[in-house]
Amino acid sequence: MSGQPQPTVGLFVTCLVDAIRPQIGFAAIQLLEEAGCRVEVPEAQTCCGQPAFNSGDDRDTARLARQTIAAFEGFDHVVLPSGSCAATMVHGWPELLAGDPDWAARAKAFAAKTHEITSFLVDVLGYAPSGRRLAASATYHDSCSGLRELGVAAQPRALLAHVEALEMRGLPGNDVCCGFGGTFCVKYSDISNAIVTEKAEAIEGTGADLLLAGDLGCLMNMAGKLHRRGAKTRCFHAIEVLAGRADGPAIGEEA
Amino acid sequence: MNVALPPFKERARAALADRTLKLAIDRTTGTAEAKRAAAVAAFPEFDAARARGRAIKDHVIANLGHYLEMFERNATASGAHVHWAVDDAEARAIVTRLCLDAKAKVVTRSKSMLGEEIGLPHALADAGIERVETDLAEHIIQLAGETPSHIIWPAMHRTREQVAELFNASHQPPPEADDPATMVQSARRVLREKFLGADVGISGANFLVADTGATCTVTNEGNAELTTTPPRVHIVTAGIEKIVPSTAHAMALLRILVRSATGGELTQYTTFHCGPKRPGDADGPEEMHIVLVDNGRTKMLAGEFREMLRCIRCGACMNHCVVYRQIGGHAYGGTYPGPMGSVLTPVLDGLAAARDLPNACTMNGRCAEVCPVGIPIPTLLRAWRRRSWRERLEPGALRAGIGLWAQVAYRPALYRLASRIGVRALRAFGRDGWIGSLPLAGGWTAYRDLPRPSGRTFMEQYRDQQKGRK
């Protein structure tokens, strides 16, 4: 990066990481700093608004969107450890604010600099981790929003390929929804359960030690089901492995 | 329609409990998914064909009146009679009157979802006319007294073992064995007598060809030809969005329709019906009637669901839908199930009756990914959710919950405080790393454990770290 100014990144940690698993946020900061960014975590962040957006409540979503754009638009880049929240900002917000003359252009410009973290590391920064080692087998689930709305598929796999001794195993139906769907999983819990049961069976079938994914919502759904079923699979956000932070407790484990 | 059905969640629960249904769904959708993938992989031009299909449909939708009038002119010139129906009631009335005018005692019908949409089976029964379904799967559900559960495989909810039982009880004489080939032979024998004795044959149309006035049916069983040719009168019922400018355009759409529906390259039978029997023709109906049905379509044309008019009824969206693959078609409660049905049913049955359908979706986007005409189904489902929220059809508890959450989410400082309290409170419910039961979150904990929060939020820990750095 010599000669070039250090890119500034506003990290949006997401509401789930903030409440349930802070170490994903610290893994994100570590990776972004290793990749040469100056990372800040603005105070004026709460949630991307998906609970409201997916319930049809556009007014509340738009208000949250405007507030978050104002707090983050000064950074060179906005990065999230979630394809789902990133997709809401990249596609949902510009659509929502398209008719608002004061905000349409700002929402578009904001969307253009907003990224899911693994795609940002690979596609924008050309980063690859070095010196990471994890002697384990792992399988990877593609979370839907990141995969289909942002094209996140090759990037996390490319990064994970740099982790020494990590054996990646294919997951049958890796691109099939886990049944989380945000509020869907509680509104239609019977259907969600049937979907995540099939997902858990597929994960267990790989015999992998670890399940990795790029969205904490999906991970909580799958980890919670695997644990209820008595499976031994341990679940981590992919960036925890990439940051060398998967030597401690997995999701749902305590030190 | 379907006013007597139990609520969606109850229907879904009943479907989830039916393991035979699940077996039947997995067999059919699993095969369909694999065959479609192979067909697309073997057709390098698929993306180009898809773009062309979408462009054809968009062009037709933008010029619908022009092409419908062209179709009417050319169909009339070919000797067919064209009828216009504003809604399902008018369509039923027209078809029933045509059957009664023809003094029909028996009508044969080849599979048509539009016919289901307008409630034709009931209307014919009410008029005292015997209806014979000639599509094998429609024959199965007619024997069972059911409605289609899939737009391509109407009887996909029944396993072949269940069909064998049904045929043994209904066919006279019963089939000699219960392998698929013998059962098909038995149905063929039963249906063949009916084909030849029918007074009227009713078909749908996969395409209405504007520049020739022909209607096109595609099948894999040949039943449409036997339905439309021997009877004295042939009635076509079709939605107005089925129009294409020319035969070449119909063939362009057929390439993506068949691959998306069954994974085949072409249907076994692709027939263009152009007017009644002419002097010198060896066969064909003496009268041909075409009933063009609006039933909400022009309303869609003018509104935010316009893109749904591109739909060519291939069924790929439901074959690839995680929800459909768990609950099957009947639980949706409308004529059209799955993702495309969740967009259409609120149009047809009203949002108040169908508000669950656009909500019972994880928004995973796979339906849009496989749609051969690029319909942004999740975006359209979200449009219904938006309308449902605006019209206050969503449950009060949800509205209150989202409202309260939003009030806190607007205020970062308050949100920080609430989440700090929240994660500490949550910890109290768990043991080890997991929460097995949580008040107000039964939807989650009934089926899965909830990871116990670490006790301090990211923001708290981060601020401490930042202070330490200074």
C-alpha cells in the first residue's frame, strides 16, 4: 500500500454479531486491518432494518436507512460480516429511497461502496491470509442473500483455501436455503423447522468437524438445530477461521 | 374460492405431518431439479434464450391490446369464434352455455390451469355435464376428488403406490399389475372410450399466436389432440397473457418452457389448432370457440405486479422452492401454488384471504434464479407484504413488535442500552452455551436451541478496547 493513502472502512457489525457473538466483529476488524484498512466502528449503527423491511414496513426501514447512510457515507468503504445485511443496503435501500429526491442519489452512492466482508477482502483488496493453520475438516453453507444478490461464492472459498491443514468438504445442497429467513423462522416456525432439519441432515452427512458460513443468522439457525439434534458439528463464521480465531469456543460453546 | 379451508398455518402443519406426501414431493421435485439442471447445462444458449423469452413477453405485455385484436381478427378469419371474459364467472358462464348449446352430455378436458382458475370443473358439474379429465395426472386427481397440487404434475402429491390403490378401486376391470406401465395402459383403456364419445372437448392454450389466430397446446401424452380433434365442438380457454406475435415466438418460448418444466428439449406433442374443420379435412371439430380470460390480468398490467404476466407456467419456481418442497401445493390453498402462486393468489382471491402466502417465504431468491423469463418473484412478494402492512392486514402483535423495535433502533444510544440489558437478561435463560426455552421466542426454541449471548455486546467490548488504546 506504499504511497497510497490507507482506505477507510466503516464497519457495520450487524445487530446479531453485536448481541450474540462479538468475536465475529473483532475478527472483521483484524482482517480489514491486516489488509491495510483503517477501520472505524461508528456509534450510530443499530440494524439494517430487515425485520421491518421483510414485514413490509417501508417507513421504518427508510428511516433507519437514512440515518445509517448519514453516519457511514464519509468512509471510503462500508463493510459488513453478513451477505444478508449487505444485500439489504446494496439493493433494498436504493429501491426503497428511489422516490426520495433528497436521498435517492445518496443511497445509490452508499450502495456502491458497501460490501460483504469476504468479497471485499478478495475482490476489492486482493487480500489473502497468511500463516493461518487449523487442523480440522469443514463444510461451507452459502447463505442465500450473499450468494444470489451479491455473488458471494468463490471469495470465501478462495480465502479458506489459504488456511493450512483445513480440509474443505462439499455440502450437498450448499446453495439451498437453511430455512432461517429472518422473521420467517419464527412466523412460520413449523416450515422453517422442516427445512433446517434437512439442512442439518446434509451437514451431519458430510462428517465435517466444522460448519462455516458467512451470516450469523443462518449459522444460529443451523447451529441451534444441530445442537438440538445432538450433533457434534461445531459452527463458526468463516471470518473467525480466516482470522485464526477458531481455536476457542464455537457458536453456543462457552469457555 | 376455497373459503372453507382452514388457515394456512394449519394446512401447512397437516402437510408437514404427512410423510407420504413428503416422499411424493421429493421424488418429483428432486427429479425435476436434476433434469432441468442437465437440460440447461446441455444448452449453452440458455441464458440468451432466456433473455429473448423475457424480451418477447415484455414486448407482448407492452402491446397486449394490439396483439389481442390481431389474434381475434385472424382467429375469426380461420372460422373460430372468439369470446371475451372479464372474470372467472363470465368465463364459466360462456363455456357452460357453449356446452349446453352443443347439447353436450360428456365433455373431455385436457389439462389447463386456467380452467382450474376459473372454476370450470365445478361449473360443468353444476350444469349436469359429465367431465372427463384426459391428462393422466388429472385423471388421477379426478378419481381422488382432488385439485392439482402442481401446475405441471397435478397429481405429484400422490405416490405411485397410492395411484395403484386408486386405480384398483376405480378402473373396471382393475389394472392387472401395479407397475407404472400397466397402470398407464389401464388409464389409456378407460379414457380411450371417453375420448371417442365426447360431444365437446375443452383445452387450454400454452400460446395464442396473433398472426395466425392459432392456439397451441403442448403435452407429453397426446391427450390434448384426442380432446380437441374427435368431438364436434372444441372450446379453448386461455388467459390473455398467453399471446405471442408469431409461431416463431411461440417456438422461442417453448425452448425455455420445456427445459424449465420437465428438463426435456421439446414436448412429445406440440399442436397448433387453427380454426375448425375445413372442407376436405380428414378430421377436426365442426365448431371452435376461444374464450379469452382477463380475470385480474389487466389490473396487473397497470400495477406493480406487471412482471408476473411474463409467467409461462413452467413450474420451475416451485420445484426449487424450499417451502413448496416441504408443504406441497395444496397447503397454499389457491389454484396456483409455490412462489408464482404466492404472487398470483392474492390477485385472484384477495390479499386478506391470502396474506400468509407472500409472507411464508424465506426470500432466498432461488425461484427468481431459475425463472426462465426472469420474474423477480421475491421483489413481487415483498410488494404484497408492503401492501399488507399498509392495509393493516398483518397481525397486531407483529405490528406492535416491529413498531417498538423501530423506535429503539432509531436511537443508537437507547439501542445500546437496550441490547446491553437484553443480552444480560437472555443469559439468565441459558445453561452452558445454549438456551433451550425462551418466553416469546417459542417459534425458535420449540425446534432449535438458541446460542447464549456472550454477556457483553460487541459495542461495549469495542469501546473498552478503544479506551485502552488511548
